[in-house]
Amino acid sequence: MAREPETELPAEFFGPLDRSPGAVPLYVQIARKLEAAIATGELVAGTRFENEVTMAKRIGLSRPTIRQAIQDLVDKGLLVRRRGIGTQVIQRPVARPVDLTSLFEDLEKSGNPPSTVVLSHRVEAADSDTAERLSVPIGTPSLHLRRLRIVGTTPLAVLHNVLPAPFTDITADELVSTGLYATLRSRGVVFSIAQQRIGAKAAEDTEAELLQIDPGSPLLTMNRTALDHSGNIIEWGDHCYRPDLYSFETTLVSR
């Protein structure tokens, strides 16, 4: 994935700064200007700032002042510092209800239309592990998918799905233009129930690179086996999400 270019913020971006005695601290003034620009969409998710030294010189302030302003927004969850990437505006966190829906559908409903990179798309004969998960004979054709889900310019999740023989004709192009569940419904699937487990793990090197985080960083995980109205297993999924940008929500009812 191409890295976003650095954004240079001239002094005019921040307007006149009040440097008089007793005024609001300069770092607070800078942080407020940045926060307002993020809120209005002037600075979108994925925007990368130039380094603090260069920004300080451009605005005419000290590096500690800029660093304190940046840290204020990092603490608020609006910016993130990443090794090798720098300071970046992050995507607003997505809270997903625990329903029998796809990530694609939930993101669209939340006003965060996603994009998809299909990392792998292959038909294989089911080994013993796949056969058990899909409840099919060993050797049955199965479709193995691995996708990267992106919101704006920010990678959000790595999705691994396996589907049984009736759906091996699903194309990579379909998965780019729409969600997996919508594609399955277009083939007549009526989802009925799913077994799901939510957990956590440390990011492996490949996952960390795809999600632009450090190896070993925590990831939110979800494993799901979805069945149709006839009790047939339609898909098995093993997904991981960036926990700083994603969470699951559920309602608990007392019995």
C-alpha cells in the first residue's frame, strides 16, 4: 500500500497565535486548531504530519510546544505516532453490533464506506482442518479468501474466510465491489445462525505490516461459523482488527 505523503501545515493554518502573558498556552492553541480541522474533515484520516522539528520551524515555535500539542491529541485518540510512519490522523473508532452481518455492511451503515484489497483468492481441496470446519469430506473444493479492509486510508482488519464448494465461483472482483455476505445472499443464501468467538492476540509480522502497527501489538480477533436456514455451513471466518479503531457492542438482558 502506498504511504500517504506528509502534509505541511503553514503558520497561516493556525491563524494568529496569542503570545501575550496570561494567554492560553501555545500548545493548547495549536492542539485546538488541529482538533477543529480533524472534526470538520479538513484533516482526514490517514493524513501524515511532517516531523515536529520541521513543523516547529515552519510555525515559529519550539519543538517541545509542538510535541506537547501533538501528544494532547494522541491522548484524545485523534492522532497516533507510529515508528517508520510518523504522526498520523487516525480513523474514528468503529463500534460494531454483534449481529449476523458482515463487516462491509456494518461499516456502510455506520457511514464509513470501506474499500477492500483481495490479498489471496484460491480454490483448494479441503484438508482435514478445512473439512472439519466446513463439515465436508476431505478433498472437497473450497474457496480460501484473505482480504484487507480499509476505511478511508486507514487499514482496519485482515479477513480470512473459507467457503464450501457451492461458492467457489465467487470472484475477487465481486469481493472488491461488495461484501461477502451480500454476495452470498445474491446467490440465494439465507443466513440463520452463527457460532462466534471474540478474543485477542499479538500481531504477527505480516498482520502488523498490513495494518500499519508494530509487530506484537494487540489485535482483536473474531472467529465465526455461519449457517443457513437449512443448517448448512456457509462460511468460516478468522478475522483480526485493530483495537484502537474497532470494537464489538452487544446488549445483555437479565434472565
